[in-house]
Amino acid sequence: MKLILPLLAIVFSSMSFTPAQEVSVISSYSYLYAQPSFTSEKIMDGEEELLIYHGEKLTVIKEEGDFVLVEYQSNLQGYIYKYYITTNSSQVVYPVFNGNVRIEGAVIYDIDGSPTEYRAHAGQEVYIYGGFNDDGDFTAVQLVLEDGSLYNGLIRTEDLSPDGVSSLLIVGISIIAACVTIILSLVFIKKVKKKK
């Protein structure tokens, strides 16, 4: 399993879409945006922001960086984050995890920052997208809910632990290396003095 995840990451990161290709939404829901950016204006469906839900079908118009311009229900167009869609219709696609939840019952917040009824469990794996910033209040994550669906939301940064090497570990190794260098230098100097 440990070998499969890096391979999936390579395949997932090289994913590209072609015009007129049918794709399925793999996130719990997503907005369509007027421009290829999360900060862009959201596409409206009448008076409300358009929400596209897990499993719904879209048609690709073109790919632009991390976003894909798609058509929805033959009359609405907008950009969707390319990692929220897949061409694979034969199975459910889950994210490659790169972190986990540190506390039991961590509140999962909606993308807009409002709390949801969902809770994450201690040790639950998540995909941290957009990077991990210790100074931020919230971190954007994708996780698998108890019903098996994918959910994109926010979790308090203090409740998450990213995979990888801890910055404290790097500092500790640097201090140990500096101490060893000093000790070896003192031993070398002492040996040189004894020879004279």
C-alpha cells in the first residue's frame, strides 16, 4: 500500500483533460467559478450560487493550469478545480493522503468557514491542499466521510499534523550535528597540541 500511494500521486498529478470529455465530480461538492481561481466570482444558478455535487457529470471545454472550464447541464459554464473531477467512472477515486487529524471530534468547517455537523476522528487521514501553514487558523483539506464520500472543507490548523519531517526534528538534528563538529574539532586540536 505504501508503494501504491506515491504511484497514484504521480498519475494524479499528470492528469489532463481533453475538450468534449465527460468527467465526474469526486468531491462532496464544488462551486463553478467565472475565472480559474478560488477567489473568482462564483457562477450563479438563478439567485443562488451553483453547487455541483459528488457524482454529477460535466463536459470539459478546456484545461487551464489547476482548473478546467466545464459545461454543466448543457447551459452553464464555469471553472472547477481539476482535482475535484475524474475521467474514471469505474470506481471511486480517493485522494492521496498527506496528513492526519490529531484530536478526536475535530470540527470540519465548510469552505466558507462555517462549522458543519461533520467531525473528524483522531488519526483520520486527510489530503492537505494548498500547503500547510502553522500560522494560519484553518487549513484546507479533503477527507473521506463515514459514508465514504469525499468532503472538501477546513479544519483548524492546530488539529492537523502534516506527514513529513517536523521542523523541530530538523532543528534538533542541526544542533546535534553542530555539537559533534565542536567535539571533533576539540579532539583534533588536542591531538595536534600533543604532537608538538
